[in-house]
Amino acid sequence: VVLVVDFGAQYAQLIARRVREARVYSEIVPHTMPVAEMLAKKPKAIILSGGPSSVYADEAPHVGRELFDAGIPVLGICYGFQAMALALGGTVANTGLREYGRTPLSVTRSGSTLFEGTPADQPVWMSHGDACSEAPEGFTVTATTERAPVAAFENDEKHLYGVQYHPEVMHSTHGQQVLEHFLYRGAGLEPSWTTQSVVEESVEAIREQVGTKRAICGLSGGVDSAVAAALVQKAVGSQLTCVYVDHGLMRKGESEQVEKDFVAATGVQLKVVDAERQFLDALEGVSDPEQKRKIIGREFIRVFEKAASEIVAEAGAHGESVEFLVQGTLYPDVVESGGGTGTANIKSHHNVGGLPEDLQFRLIEPLRRLFKDEVRMVGQELGLPEEIVQRQPFPGPGLGIRIVGAVTKERLDLLREADAIAREELSAAGLDREIWQCPVVLLADVRSVGVQGDGRTYGHPVVLRPVSSEDAMTADWSRLPYDVLAKISTRITNEVDEVNRVVLDVTSKPPGTIEWE
Ligand code: XMP
């Protein structure tokens, strides 16, 4: 494993992803982790990320020298570079000369470990106020910029390297190459972390965890639960039963797709539970988003518990029970909630909208080390059909959190129609791969005046929320072509009763989240 030490900026996740793109497994650890604990993980290399603070700020996190004396190759980036310079006796000064954004870098040692084969002049992405003015003893300066006399250094003998800029962002055009040079040349690692190896390791780990016990997995129609289920199915076969809860909050065609495509592709045992009445009754009159999520999560678990005892009874396995619940928790969820190794964290609950405290299942989370794009690759490796693997994300609580206001069957039907039209037109325009997802939101408590035919209408607006994103942590609104927007708007207002207005959400995340609730 390569450890990426997070100094609190946004960059650690990106670095971890880039390392994995180089086919080397990486994990993020907080900078507050004691060095001894980091070393206990036996990392093959360590990368110190950028951070928001100046190394001279009062509460600036420091790096103990022992990290550099352990014989493990280290790459310091931005803040990590400066912290490394300071710890090893170099000089970092507040020069008052800031560099932000695209900056020309001059490579001064073309044959250096990090820069070999890259151009003498290359654009890099900078973001710093302080600058390293003198490299520590034993280090060679390998690149400079106008305002950073030491923009990169290396000590090949000790396998210690540093760059002031951000190689992980795409604006640093040779950044990935420099990272790979560090991993392969500096740290002597092999690009051996492949989708195939991920599948093999996961299958092995699941077999060990489950033993001869039974597991169930809730299928939501989304990519994550499908891939998690397919992995567990590969590992323990008929010990797994998938449960598809038709809670009435699904999109049009969703249930048919799960029942047909997924079962056909995996041969998994599927139990379909019709729970529409149960969910709608529980949600009656509730408009608070958090309350909705909690109710939906609670009802899910009730259904799972009931399904579990039915599965045991149907198998004639009296006295047994279903021990495990499979969840499609992803790595960003784990990192966001503190990167802990325990099974309980806030965001895994987020998968089904909030698990109750007294959960009678133990969790299996086979995707908790993976990013979304890696999950899709694993799905492909497992032979899942394109329609499932490339699907846009859909939240566990479904359309329940896309109706602003109380959830009713009538409102759900309206939203289902509007959503189906938007999806159809986006697909027809070939935009599926370009957008991350496009929630359609019904503002059920808002009415506006319109005119249709010769008459006045007093209907509801729907919001289109097309976003582009790499991992849903941040997102930007998608600039959809006007003619596609026009088509969606015309069709929705013509074909969906009660909807007389279509509006476009042009908010990025942050400050908006992707979903409205
Ligand atoms: P937000 O709205 O937090 O959403 O920007 C980020 C991504 O997560 C999805 N999402 C959920 N997925 N259960 C899920 O499985 C949930 O409770 C949930 N809430 C949001 C959302 O669709 C987006 O892709």
C-alpha cells in the first residue's frame, strides 16, 4: 500500500485516485495519525499531500523526522513538500511572493528520477504563499519557477522526493508521469493493482468473512448495490439472496430492469418484496428531508428483517438466521466520515438513508476501498451488462428525496413521468456519459400560474439538476445544449399533467448538494 497523508486540503483524494490510476493501491490516512502507526501499515511509499496552511501558521501540522528516517520512499507535495524541507533542515521562507494557478516550471536536471523524459519547460499548477529557498543537505534541486527557486528536489540515495506544485491536477500536464516516476522509479513499485486483482482479493475476503453463513443484499437498481451483490454472489453463490424492495419510490422501468437484466447477468437468487403501501403509509405527511431519510432507512430494515426470516423458512433451515447484510458503501463515504476502519460510520448509513442502531445484521461492504469509477470497472470485470455498469447513480431513498414536500402516490407518479422523459431525451441526445446524473425534482409545495390551450393552469414546477462530477464529492452543473433542454421542457409540460413549468438548477456543489434533500 501507498499511504497518502492528508493535510486537510481537497487534494488527498485526488492523489489517491491518481496513484491507483498508476495501478498501485493507495489509502488515505489523516496527518494526525502517529508516524509509528503509519509505519505499522508497512507502506511501500508515502505521499504527503498539500494542505491549506502555511508551515509557519500556529497550528500548522508538522511531520516528524522519523518518517524520513524509516527507509521508506517519500514524495512531498506542496504543503507536504515544505513540511519535508523543514523537517530535514532546509529553509522555507514567507517570501510574500505567491503563485496561484498555471505556472511555467523549468526542469533543471533533465535526467532526474521524477522528471526524466518530460520537457524542460512544462506548465504546472501552483498554490502556495511560502517558498522553499534552500533544499536540505543531500538534496539536489531539480526544477524551479520564477517565484520558487526550489520547486522540486530529490535525494535518490534516500528515496526522498518533493515538488512544490500539484502533479495530481490535470493542469500539470506531466503530473501523472511525475507521480508514476516516483512510484515506479523512486519507490520501485510495480503497476500490479488491477481490476482482476481487486476482484480476486475481494472474493477471497468475502469467503473468509461469510464462511458458511447466509447473507442478503438490498438491490436499489444503482451501480453500487449491483456490483456489491455480484461480488458476494461470486464469492458465496447461493448463500446470498438479493432482496429488491419495491417501495414505490423507484423510477419508471426500474423494477423490471433489476428483475430482468441483473438476474440474467448474475444468476443471483432474487426475492422481490412489494412494500409500496408500507413505505407510503410511513411517509404520509412527512416533508422534512432528514425525517424522510430516517423513515425510509427504518422501513428498509424492517423489510430486510422480515425477508430474512422468510428466506430461512423457505430454505427449510430452521434455527438458522441470515447473518450478513451487503452494502455498497464506497471509499469516499469512508473517507468523508473520518476514514475509520470500523464498520459503523455515518455515510454507510447514508446508503439506505439511516440504519437503526439495533441492526441485527453484520455488514459486508466489499466496495469500501473503491472509488466509483473503480466500481464500474469491477462490474465490467464481473460481466455485468453495460446498462447496469454505466448507469447514473440513483440514491437509495429514491424519488422520496426528490419531492420537496410530502410524498404521495400521485406526486410520485407525476415525478416518474417527468423523470422518464428527461432520461429518454438525454439518452437520445447521447449525453449519458457526459453527465454524472440528472435528478428531476418535483416542487410539490410550490404552484405557479400558467396558460395552456386557452385556459389558466395552476401547477407545479419541476427542476432539472444535470451535474458533471468525478466522484460526487464536488460537482458542477452541466451546460446542456439549449435544444435538448427545450425538448425536455416542452415534452414534460405537454405530457405530464399538473406540471406547467420546468426550471434549471445552475448551482455547483458546493454550495448545493446534488440532490435537493
Ligand atoms: P449529494 O446530494 O449528497 O449526493 O450531493 C451525492 C451522491 O450521492 C447520492 N445520494 C445517495 N445515495 N443513498 C445513496 O445510495 C442516499 O441516501 C443518498 N443521498 C444522495 C446522490 O444521488 C449523488 O450521486
